[in-house]
Amino acid sequence: EIVLTQSPGTLSLSPGERATLSCRASQSVSSSFLAWYQQKPGQAPRLLIYGASNRATGIPDRFSGSGSGTDFTLTISRLEPEDFAVYYCQNYGMSRITFGQGTRLEIK
Amino acid sequence: EVQLLESGGGLVQPGGSLRLSCAASGFTFSSYSMSWVRQAPGKGLEWVSSIDGSGSVTFYADSVEGRFTISRDHSKNTVLLQLNSLRADDTAVYYCAKRTQGAAAGSDCWGQGTLVTVSS
């Protein structure tokens, strides 16, 4: 089973700053299967990035994804107040889906 | 507009059963794999089960294998999750989610979730 480890657990930044979130896989994963989600309290997750670097419909271009193999990154170029939330990476495997434990992005 | 609407959650005693439904609209239902993902109170996301577009191929997390059954009703555009032998650690909000189209995978539409509470 592929384990995804996200770091840091909590990231404290100010609006306007750049956020870099990491997702490391226990073994190599296909970039096609790596996705990122944003979740706010009381809401369902929202797809941000799929296929490691493709922005989902309606996602602002300040969100970008990169990486391959075992190391993937979600970058938010300039934080807006609405970006403070929990972020999850996901490996959407052929027969099994796994999530990272999440990174909480909080206002500093 | 693509929409998913879950129902069927509630309070159930340990060892009991529930059936969750996810009504889909706004897309060609049989063309997409669907999944159930749950989230225990204050915890992260946990994949539960997936089913392919035809309904003939299913996958389960180890934690629910043999207790939960996923299926789909094409006449009603609905995905079902039968939960049996429920345990306290099955308590969670259960979301259904639709897979993206094409090789690059993700879940691009989620329902609002339905809460399952297992307690005596």
C-alpha cells in the first residue's frame, strides 16, 4: 500500500505570502494519479489539482502543482484570505485510493 | 450542473446496518467511476470503496472489506453503499465522489456528505 506523507502538518503564513506544501509517497506513483484537495470546515473537499499539475475547473492560477515519482508539491503563489484551509494530497490508484494526512494552512 | 446528493445516514447501534445512497445528476452516470470517502470527526479523509462505470468492478479498503458493499443502480443514477456489522470506528461523514474523465485522475465532484454515527 502506498503511504502519502504530507509536510508540514501545519503551516502558518500571512495573506500575500507564498505557500509550499509537500506530499511524499512511500513508493513511486504515476503523476497521472496524484491530486490535491482543499477542505474548509463543514464542507466537502474540493479538487484543486489532478494529474499532479492540471488545475481543476474554476481553480485560480495562483494554485499550481508539480513533482514526479515520490515527491509532489502544491504551491499557492500569493495567499488570499479564503485559501486558509486544510489541504490533502491523494493517490488515485487503479484499485486503491490513498490520502495524505493533510496540511493545515493557518493565518499567522 | 453536476450534482451528487447523499442520503441514508443516521444513528445505528454497533453491529447494525445502514444503506447509503448517492443520487447523481448532470452527467452521463454510466461513464464514470464513483467512490465513497469518509471522514471521522476531526480526522482526515479515508477512502472506503470505488466502483467502475459499469458496476462490475469494485474495490474496498481493508478496513471495510467483507462488511461494506458498493453497487450502482443505473435506472436511478444512484450509487449505493451497504454498511453491515458497523463498529464505533465507522462513525464518520460519508461522501460520494465522481472520478474525473480521462487518464489524469481525481474526484472532481463531491456530495455534501451524510453522517453515520455508530453508538449504543
